[in-house]
Amino acid sequence: MRRFLIAVALVAAMLPIVSSSAASKRTCGPRKAETAVTSRYARVYGYADPDDSDTSYVAACLFRGGKPVVLSEFTFGAGGVGSVGGPYVLAGRFVAYADGICQTSCQYGLIVIDLKRRRVTRHTAPLTGQPVRIVATFSGLAAVLGKSENSEYYVEVLDKAGAVELDRGYNLRTLSLAGHTIRWKHDSAPRSYELR
């Protein structure tokens, strides 16, 4: 009987700890929203405007709390205009993504947002074509491998020096990130650049 009472006392002592840790967990955005990408820190999700079924949004927020940040907005059937949205890359409190429009040609900007401070930290001038791959660091630096309208590829970086095109050609492939170093191939020759 004594062992049973000790076990009950231990369970009772643990209940407040369990419930307080469960209460401290926060969600990010509506549960029914479609998740585009998630990490242990944040979530990017899409949802339709409840008052206008033709308008949809992509937003992101940190799991630690804070209000969602709207990343992009798109209205269907807006004069033949298409959208360039994503890919979305989460790196700690930062999200890097492409956002733009397509009419006769496509243009987009590579954008980095600090979700904790709720502001854009870096962005490029309009780039032509479509993003193929985006990489981002936990310090808010980013790079994109893009494909222009004439099927030429390019590598553009976004770091403290600003937006810089590093390479261009028809045989650029495999953009990757290790620490702060991006790597890609140009005609099967490896190239690299240190984001800083």
C-alpha cells in the first residue's frame, strides 16, 4: 500500500509539469491551412481569403509565437497574370523565397524575411525567368539558381554585399549549401562562393 501511495504522489507531482509544457507549445497559423514547408522553428502555409474566394495568401510564422507574416498574395483571373511563388526555404527564424508575376515573361524577386522581427532583411532587383532552387543560411543569407526565358541558368547571391550574379550559362546545375559556402557546377566543373 505504501508503494502505491508513493507512486500516486509521484504521478500527481509530475502532472503540473506535463500540462505546463503542453500549454507552452504554440501553433503557427490555422491547422486546416495547407502547409508548404515546415521546420522545427517555423511553418509556411497557404490559405484562401474567407471574404474573396479568388484571392489566396502564403504566410509564415514562428512556432514560438508571434503574428503570421504574409509573404505573398495572388488573385485568380487577374488579366492573365500568373504568379511565381516559392520555393520557400526556412532557416531558423528566416524564410527565403521567390515572389513575382508572369505575363508575357516571368519576373520575380528573391526575398529574405526575418520572421522574429517581421521585416524584409534582403531582396534582389527583379530577376527574369523562374527559380529552380533556393538555399538559405541561419543568418539570413541566400542564393538562387534560376532559369531565364531563353533557358540560360544563373546563380544570384543575396548577402551583406547585396545582390550579385555570380555565374551564367546553359549548363549550370546542382546548387547546394554547406555552412555559408554555396556550391554549383558549370559545365561539370565545380564552383563555390562563401556567403558573407
